[in-house]
Amino acid sequence: MNPSFVSNRKTEAVLVLLVASVAILAAVSLAAESDAASGNCGEKLTWTLEGDKLTISGSGSMYDYTDTSAPWGPAVAELVVEGKPYNIGRYAFSGSTALTSISLGSVEEISEGAFYGCTALTSVTIPNNVKYISNMAFMECTGLKDLEIGDRVISIGEQAFSGCTSLVTASIGNYVETIDDEAFSGDHNLVSVTFGDRVKYIESRAFYRCTSLTSLRFPDSIRGIMTEAFKDDRLIESVYFGTDLVAKSPDSFTVEFQDKNGNVVTNPLQLAGRFYKQGSINNVLVETDPEQDQKCGDDLTWSMSRDKLTISGTGDMYDYGSSDAPWGRTVTEIVFEGTPTSIGERAFSRCPIRSLAVPDSVTVIGDDAFKNCESLQSLSLGSSLRTIGGYAFSECKSLTSVVIPDSVRIIDDSAFSYCSALSSLKLGSSVSTIGDGAFSNCPALTSVDFPDSVIRIYDIAFKYDNAIRHVSFGSGLDLIIDDSFSVEFQDKNGKKVVSANDLRGHTYEGDSMVLREIASEPVHPSGVSLDKKSATMQVGKSLKLTATVSPAGADDKSITWSSDNTKVATVDKDGNVKAVSEGKATITVTTNDGGKTDSCAVTVTAAPAPGPSPSGSGSDNTMLYVGIAVAIVVLALLAFLFMRSRSKV
């Protein structure tokens, strides 16, 4: 046999084996990859992972897992539940530190530890179909700030939200009857808790060491508050106990309750239906007449329904500089039914308000009025507002846009400081003073346009706003402190500019903390007007029209004239109109920049008939002149003939 033939056959066999091996490895790899991207998570439930999005579909109960056994691993960022799964299994997403979004679909139960330690979750809404939140369901979700529990949840298990150290607001649905042991313990940033209408029992240490709580309003359904339920919550300044209270542990609160005579009250039956407020001694709350406490101004009253506050009446609101307002810090919605003329100092500080519309009657917003309202996202300021007090909206970290009304003159010190999400700012046409630090530490702010009304910009007004890329200064600027901005301003030659005189009327743009002067935006005409809107002329006569372009500072004031009927009237480049024949014509002036127009309606009449001659005959001397001319010609001809005849002789 030919040796070369054998060699070739061996080579072909080796290649076939290599190709087969590669194919088998690829198939195994694809199978492994397929297993990693989908599978079963219940007898009738499946899961699919696409990128970092996990979708659970089907019906029935989900398998339970240990802290690390879930097949999709800890990298899931988004959870979407479809179909009709009954529950989220035990520890199904425990330790999923990348998880930022959950959509629970029709799930009825969140099992033990289901979302334990999901530190990237910032906001959770439990839908109305969920009935049970089991033990440790969201324990140590340290990034969680806002929690809303649906109206069908019946119970909140032990340590369900314990250790959620960033939690600020919690709204508990109307079907919840029991808040179990340590459900919210250690949530030291929790400012506001809104209880549903059916809460009966708050078990041991349910809100233990929630050290930011200042106000509690229990529904009339409350029956028992157990051991150390609010222990070490030393900032509590007001408490209303529901009318059905029958059981209260002696150590459920750190604060002490006294009646109007100064006697300590521990009997729950004596606490039921009564309102207590911080007295002159720390950690001592004194019984207060609710009717007397309903005033928030000489002619203003307030009423509270769950977390909704209604203010009625007229006039100025009281200031609350030294203590919390009587409604506490649980307000999420404010309704103004009257015409308040001011909002008092510190009136709504730290309240979890999401949206605010200040009525047109308000002229002053007091110092700290809405300070630390971290949930505030939407703000509308009334048309009569004149002054925004110091720190009025400081640390409203969810606020993204602010429009200052034209009525506002003063924005006081630190009014909007530390509004970390504020990216859009429009200043009204009357603002004259921007106080110290008014918009400091607003790192999302990129552009500021000052109206001509701004005269003074004080120290660190826009300090640490390092994202600013555009600033235009109005013509009225008279004072600016060297340290008002972190960004540096330079003229067209790159020289640093700091004085109000040099900044006034100029626009600066740039990046990397250096903004350089740019050419001013051209001023375009806003209109043009003629000195006459109509005119009557005689054939052969002329008329001068004068056009005025506004504003006076428009960069291009050039104009063009035209007539829509040149057989009747014409117009030249200077606005001189000449009447040509009887009829009507429209003379129009147009700005070359922007095409602004104005018109004059011209009516042309016939010239008047000639007047009578001096002799009174009513005729002219034309025939006389013609006769004389003929006579002269005849005489000249006769003379010529006479001279010719003489010459022949």
C-alpha cells in the first residue's frame, strides 16, 4: 500500500476526532449555559435569568432555599414575578446585594428571610395582594429608605424590617393587625410611621431603638403596646393613644406620661383616647387638650387624618422653632383649605412629604419650614411669595427642580443647601438677594441664569456645586463674594474675573471647574410699530412714515418697506410714500431679523379741479398764444417772398 495514502488517511481520522471533540465540548457548554439561565423553582414554577433580570413564572409555591443555595446566585438586579406564584420562598434572594427592583405580581406571602440583606433596595412597595410578611423578610436591607405596605397585609413577622438602618418612612396598610417582635428594631433613621386603621397589637421591641421617631399617632383600634415596644426612642415629643387601648407594658416607652396635674400615668385605660406632648422637662410628655392643640395660628386650625394634614383659616402660621409642630413628623400630604399668609418656622421639618403646592396667599416661608423633607420630589411655590427663609428646603434630597416665582425677592441663607438631586433652577424676575449658602452643596446643578433683578450674591451661595457648566449674570449685579462659587470665571483672554463690575451682564461656559466668557446672545426684535396706522393722500402727493423697532437694545434694527398695490401708492427704502392714482394700498414695514411687521392703510384720492382764471372768463390764454404764433409765421413767410421777388428784379 502506498505509504503516503496511509499517512493521509491517518491525518483525516485525527481531524475527524478533533472536530467531534470540539462539537461535544460545545454541546456540553451550551447545555451548562442553558441550565444556568433557567430552571424550576417550584413544582409549577420556572425561573429565567436574562442578564441581571430574573423572571419567575407559573403558579403554586416556590421552593425554599438556604442563604446561598438559590440557583440564580446573588447577581440579580431586577426581579419580575409573573403568573400566580403563591409565595417568595425562604431565603430565595437572601444576600442578593445587587437587587434594586422587585415586582411581586400576585404573590400572597413573602417567606422567612426572602430578601434578607438586599442592601441595594432603596424603596419597597408591598402590593395589596400580599397577605403575610414573614420573619426577617427584609431584615438588614440597609439601603431601604421608603416602605409602603399594602392594605391586605394581615401581619408583619418578627424582625421583618429590623436593621434597615436607612429607613425613613413606613406606611402600614389598613389590614395589619399585629406588628410582631422587633419588626422594626434598630431602624435608627426612621422618622415617620403611619399605622393602619386596624392595628391591634404592637409586640415586644417592635420599634426598639428607633431613635429618630418624634411623633406617634395610634389608631383607635390599638389594644396593646407590649414590652419595650418603643424603648430608647428618646426623641418622641407627641403621642396620641387610641380609644380602645387596654394593655400597655410599664416599660414600653422610655418617655414618661403625666396628666394635667403632673401625676405619672401608666394605666392604659387612663391613657386611652388622650393626647400627650413634650413638656418643659426632657422625656416627659404632658396631657394636652386636643381641642386647644388644634390651632396653628391665631386664625388657623389643623386636622389630621392618618398622614394627611388639612390646614384651614387665614393669617400667619405659628413658628415652631423650639419643638415639633403638634402634628408631629408623620405628615405625607398637606391640604390648604384656607388662605394662610405664612408657613411657620420648622413647621414641617423632617416630614416625609412627597409633593407640595404652596398656596398663592403665602408671602413668607419661615426658617427650616421644610428642612430634611427628604422625600419631597415636587414643589410648586405660590405667586405671592416674597421671602424664602433660611434652610427652608435644606436637605430635601429628592427635589430635582425649583422654579422661583417672579414675586420672590429674597432667598435666605442655605434655603436650598444640600438638595443633592437639584438639577434645574429658574430664578424669578424680582429676586434681588441670594443669601449665604443658598444653593450650596447642590452637586447636580449644571446651569444658573441670573435675572437683571439680582443685585447681591453672598458667600458660598453656590459653593461645592461643581457640576455647573453655564452661568449668566444679569445687568443689575452689584455685589458678589469671592467665595460665592467653586467654579472659576475667566474673561475671553483667560484672566480670572471675580468682581461684580466685571461679571455683570456676561455669560460664562466651560467645564473642569473653569468657565470662560462667551459672546452675548443677540437681542432680537420683539416688534415694530408705525407712527400712522392709516392715511389719506391726493394723487401726486407724498407722505413720510416712521417705524420704531423694539426693544431699543435690539442688535439688528434693519427694516424693509413694501406696498401691496404699487399702481396706487409706492414706498421707498426710507418710508417715503407717493400717491400714484386713486385707490387703496397697504404699506408694510418688516424687520429683517425675525420678520416682525406693522402696516398703514393708505387711501389715494383724485387731485382737486383747477381754480378760476384771474379775468373771470373761466378759460385760459392758450388760443391767444397760438394765434400770435401763427401770425408771426405768416408775416415771416410774406417777408421772405417779398425779398425774393425784389432780388429777381
